[in-house]
Amino acid sequence: MQVLTQTVRFDSDLIVKHDRPTPRYTSYPPATELHENFKESDFIAAIERGNQKKTPLSLYFHIPFCESACYFCGCNVIITGLKDRVVNPYLEYLFKNIEQTAALIDGDRVVNQMHWGGGTPNYLSPEHVEMLWNKIHEHFTFAEDAEISIEVNPRYVDRNYIQRLRKLGFNRISFGIQDFDPKVQEAINRIQPEALLFEVMDWIREANFESVNVDLIYGLPYQNLETFSKTIEKTICLNPDRIAVFNFAFVPWMKPIQKNLPQEALPQAAEKLDIFHMTIDKLTESGYVFIGMDHFAKPDDELAIAQREGKLHRNFQGYTTQPDSELFGFGVTSISMLHDVYVQNHKRLKDFYKAIDKKHQPIEKGVELTEADNIMRREIIMELMCHFRLDKREIEKKYGIDDFDRYFAAEENELKDLENDGLVENTIDRIEVTPAGRLLVRNIAFAFDAYTKERQHQRFSKAI
Ligand code: SF4
């Protein structure tokens, strides 16, 4: 069955035929390419290159603690009720991490985006939030219109906490719903009654945040088309500015916490397809714009505007409107994404603390894009992922290649099968993802991925 939904055409048969595991392309090369032989000096040299260009900054701060475990969780988290006993030392080291890295970054470089994620950033007390906020502002200069966002767990905030965040200067906020259905919530060990979610949204609106994002997940136990339709309807009533709808990846061999989920209650692939199809229909019919593969935004939201104007970008946090900034991640597991170098901090607290004690950058691994070919492929993949089209002449001009079609003959050949099924159009000047190909854009982008080609697809998730 084919249905036209704005610029997306949902064709279940083609999705089933072509949907193979691929990277999510929040970065190119994907995070799986980061390796432990990466040298700290290469990171420092990359920071210096950004200093020369005065590239603006995007900052990410990671709070790894959570009060209780959600059984679907794929993040690297520390579940603990110890509160101050873990937060105090963590902040002490996070502050050192800030001091150490800020000393390498030119003071003229302005921050135009900051995000606090986790784990659960509101594991911090309001006082701790303020301490961290002040520390960051001691070391960095923020643009007046900087986007400053935080994720909160709705079960652990109150009206006062929300107001304090807004007063401090956070102007965007995000919280996870996943599903409104009590049976699903019980199965995933995340019970947050509907009334609570609406109350949290009221507090957020009252505090006048500029943008509110909520997360949903499909593919969880006990979900079916009917129950998830209700979740979508309730989400529309909640009226957030952005909605992220993620496909649940059941990978208990990698995330043992997922062994707690009743596997027999997970929806089958066909049901998941129906759920996602319904989600796109309902959200777009109610006025949300479908951004990329898994985000929806109101038409006047910056993400929707950026996509319309061809200014949407992608980084490790997903879609972003900040094109030219370099992302610096602070705290355990955080990823930094500079122009040609990506690094990830240590995942274990112990290692993170040890490196900082030795006055080293707490880097566990990294990768450097040493060749222009890699940078060009990154641009091609990101253009396809964000704007679903590619101007071959622009790529030729920018990267000094004579003939796009000759340079990428093998890649274009790989696209043939997708082209024959009407998922992509390859003309003299452009590569264009069709409405039917949009949900398979990762598979189209994959043709240009030189890093992953040699590797087994199985390490990645499917689009749906
Ligand atoms: S609150 Fe978020 S990070 Fe923490 S366990 Fe639940 S899903 Fe994972």
C-alpha cells in the first residue's frame, strides 16, 4: 500500500526489501570508527586549527547518573541512589575537565549552542545545576541568542526546578515520554502517569521555554497499532514543538539491561512498520513537519525552518541548526566533534578521573579524517541525510574534482538497485531521494560510505 504523506511515501514492500542495517550517520565516519590508538596531541592540534578559524562552539555536558533503570535504555548510565556522594566527586572532575579544555580553546570563540544530557541531568540538585552553570560561564562566552537546552526526567522535576532552569538561562528543554500506555510503561520500568506528563508540560509552558522536545519510542513490549495511536494522539494534545520518534533496537547481548524486557511481547517487524506509518500520518496531518528520518517539528520551529532553507545539519546529538560550530563534549563518555577530528571521553568513571588526575585529556578513543576524500564523502552523506538531495556540480567545485560521475562511478552503480525501485533519482546534475526513498535515506547514503563498506552491516540497526 502506498500513501502520500507530505514529502514521504510509505511503501512497506520496498522498505522490507531494502532496509538493511546501516549507521545512523549522526557523524561520518560513524562512531564505530573511533579507535584507541588515537593520540591526545592530534586532538590538541585540531583544537588549534579551530582556534585559527575562530570556529564557534557547541558544548555538551554529560551527567551519567539515573535514579532507576529503564529496561529499554541503550545509554551508558550509572544507576544509583547515592546522590551527593557520586555527584560531588563527578562535578569536581567535570570542572577540571572544563578548565583543562577551555585553556586550549581561544577565548574569542563564542558558544552558540549548549546541551546538557545524560543519564539524567536533573539528577543534579538545583544548587549543583547552578554551580555547573557558573563554572561553564566562567570559562566560555555565550552568544546572546545561544540555544541552551537540557534533558529532564519528568519523574524527578517539580515546578520550582523547572523555573530555576529557565531563570538560569536554559531556553530549550526535552523530556522522554516513550509511551503513554501504563502496560508498556510497567514493562519498561518507567512509570510516569499521563497526569504527571501534562503537569510537567504546564510548568514548562508557564516558565516560557522557547522550545520543548519530547521523545517517543516504538517497538517496545506490548505496543501495537491501536495503543501507539493513542500515545500519538495524547502527544499531539501535549503540543510539544518537536517530537523525536525512535525505533527501539533490541540488543540484549550489547545492553544486558534489556534482558528484563518480556521478549515475547515485542511487536513484530510488520507491526512496527504499521506503527511508524501511522505515526508519520497522524503527526503530519496535525501540522508537524517530518524532519530527516525520525524527527517532527512544528512548521515555525527552527529545525523545520532550517530544513526548508537547506540549513539543517547533523551531529552526534541528531539534527541541528548550527552548521559551522565545533562540538566539545565534557564529562564521561562525551563525544567531541571538531572539523576533522572526533574523540570520545572514557566511558568508565575511574578511567575518566585517572586521566584528569594525570592532567591528560580524558580521551578513550578518536579518529582523524586525514584525507579530503573523507571530508567530501561526509558532506555528501550529510546532504543526503538532511536535505535528501545532492548537487553534483557544487561538490565538484568545492572539492576540485573534474567529474562527479567518474569519481563516484562505483557508488552510483551501487545505487542502481535503489534507482530501479524508484527510491532515488540520479540525473546529470543531481542525486535526489524520492518520497518513497526518504525512509531509506540511510541505505542511500551508505553507497558513499567508504569506512563502513568493508565491515559487516550487522553491527548497525535498521531504519525501521
Ligand atoms: S532515564 Fe534515560 S538514561 Fe536513565 S535509564 Fe532511563 S532511558 Fe536510560
